Amino acid sequence: MTGIERRARMAGFWPAILLVSATLSAQPARRAIIIDVDGIRRDTFEQVYRDGRLPNFQRIFARALWFDNASSVLPTVTMAAQASIFTGTQPARHGVPGNQWFDRSAGRLIDYMTPGGLVCAYGVAVRGAAGCSGGLGNGHLLAPTIYEAAAQAGLTSAVYFSEYWKGAARAATPSITEMLGFLADSPVDYRAFDSEMAGRAIADLKSRGLPSLVTLYFLGADGIAHEEGIASQNAYLSGTVDPLLGHILDAIESLDPRWREHTLLVLVSDHGRTDLVPNSEDLTLKTDLQAALPAGATVAENGGMAYIYLRQPGLADLPKLAAALVQDAKLSSAVAAVRVRGAEDSPRAGDLIVTLKPGHYFGNTGVGSDHGSVYSGDLNVPLLVARPGGAAGHVEEAVSITQVAGTVAGYLGFRMESADEALPVRRGGRGR
């Protein structure tokens, strides 16, 4: 073949090469949306979904993988578990051991769930509270978030009303006025709170466009169930969360009609819950526990468990104290076990870790529901993943909420070296 002939043949190839190149460059960028519904048990969500009461969830998860043995982390409380979702690590690594813990370096009890703690978690300081700038929980993280990892990969993230947004390019948090609702004597209007989240998300997406990663955080289902019990979540999911999700999905579709073709969708919850029954000993449990401890000890309660921080812990004395607490007459009816902090626990956990018996919770009034225990009702959470082109089905393999971050990162094309392995989404699941 002469040089002229070779050049002529190559000239014939160029249109095809340019067409392939143009097609590849026109491929839309991948996106991921994490729908984070606080405090939903797996069986609760599954029942309402299968009853056909969640049309907007069905709209996006009709072809999804259901992880039938997905678990939260211990303790099964919001701040520890939410941190695990978005760092992809256990509390032992990410540094937030619970809703309450004692900061030895500062000499103070951290409590994210008091009115002041809640607003501080969203970056608002009240009465000189320390560490609120940028979010109290964000400041305590010892592991990178998926938003930080995405930013390093050149991708943008938008987070709406989550307690964790460190590294996100765009973060909408409740306003000071909305936060004042947490400080008022009247009950929090959770429907208004979630509605505001959805409205802010829609306005932001329409004005600033679709980022690579979106997190939608629905708080209200947890709050409603604390006050009224698990059954109240059925109506809340169908009457509030699902319609609000529908409005957000409509807004996304208006910006990108083909968004489903390149968007990974994840539904996750941070913990389950248990309906409360009256246990009179639970009302004085913290006081009784404190009375059985050496002077200067601090108790950090986390629903169905607690951390005990001693002023000057003697390693040889800890097992003896643990045994004595289990046998204490005032504690034995509620306390299942007390153990010494181990290597598997967060270094910020207490010197001793108290586990309560099933159905027992610190401050239990017998009304509503609670969580924080080591038992299945509090551990089991819904976890669904809908991947473009992926198969639907059920996965029986035991998985954790810590695997969400690695799954999302992998789909978006970057790695989180610090996070747990991704969920087994490529293998598909069995039908049902």
C-alpha cells in the first residue's frame, strides 16, 4: 500500500472516529442521590412500600436491589450512625461514638440532642456554645466524608438538612428561625421541617443545577415515632415523605429529562427503633447508675446503652466495677451487661460500656418508641439501591450502612480508601 493509499484510507476513518468521540463526549455525567430517612425499621418501610402507599418511592425503586439483612452501627443512634453512612466507617474510626459522649480533652459532656446541641450541630451557636461553626458533628469527625472525597475527585455535592455536610460544595441547613422551633416549649413541627428541606432542595437545584451527588435528609419520621410510636410512621411516610420526594424528583426531571439513565439511587436509614412499654426502673436508671459509680464519673446515655467515663480509671479495677454494676440490686433488672472498652470501640467511648436488656431504655416513659440498643429492632434498617441497567432483586448477604459511601463513590468513579467495601450491587440478587 502506497503512502497516498494509506492516507486516503485514514481519511475515510476520520468521520467514524469523530462520531464515536462526539458520542462519548455527549454521554451525561453520572450522578447519585442518597435518600436518607431517619429512624425507619426495615419491616416498617417494606410494609408501607408493598401496600402501594409510596408511589414516588416505587417510581424510582421499582427495579432496585433490596438488602434484606442491612444493619446499622452501635450505638444505634442518629449522630453515630449518620456519620457512619457518610464516612463509610464504624464509630471506632469516624470519631462520633454516640448522641452523648464525654470529651476528655475539653472536660465536657457532648450532647447533640439537647436543644442547644441540635442547633449547634447545624452550625448555629446558642449562648456562647463552643465548636458550632461549620457544624458540631462535622468538627468531631476523624474520617473524611464522601463529600470531601468527591471534591478531591473534582465532583460537586449538595446536602439538604443533614447534620453532616463537611466537604460539600453546597449545603442547605435550617435557618436560625427554623432552629428556634427546637428551643420552643411546643413540640417540633416535623412536617414543616421536612417540607422546608424539600422546598430548599428544589429551589437550590433549579437555581444552581444538578451536582454529582445529592443527599436528601428527612428528619421527621424519627421525631414522629419518638412521640407516637412506630405505627405513626406509616402515615408519615405515605402522607408526607413520599409526596415531598415526588416534588423533588419532578424538579430533577425538569432539569434533566433522562436523569434516571445515569443516576444511582440509594435509600438508607440510620437506625431502626422499638416501641416502648412501661418499665418504672428505667425512669431512675441513670440516677441509680450514677449513684453506683465512683465520685466524678460521667454517664453518657445513648438510648439502650451508655458510656461510663471515670475520673481516674484504674485498669485493674474496671472489670471488678463492671461486675458490681451488673449485680447491683437497683440496676440488675434493666442492665444486661457492662464491659470494659475494647479495641473495637471508639477511643472516645467510655471506660465502661453498659448494655441494657431488651425493651429497656434510659428515661423510658412507656410512650412512643426509642432506639440505641443492640437488638434487631434497632439494628435492622431499609437499604435499597437502584443502579441504571442493574437487576432488581433481594440480597440476603449481611451488609452495613457503612458500605453506602463506597458504593456511591465507586459509581461516580472515585475511590474512598478510608471507607468500608462497597455493597455487592453488581452481582444482583434473587427474585421474590
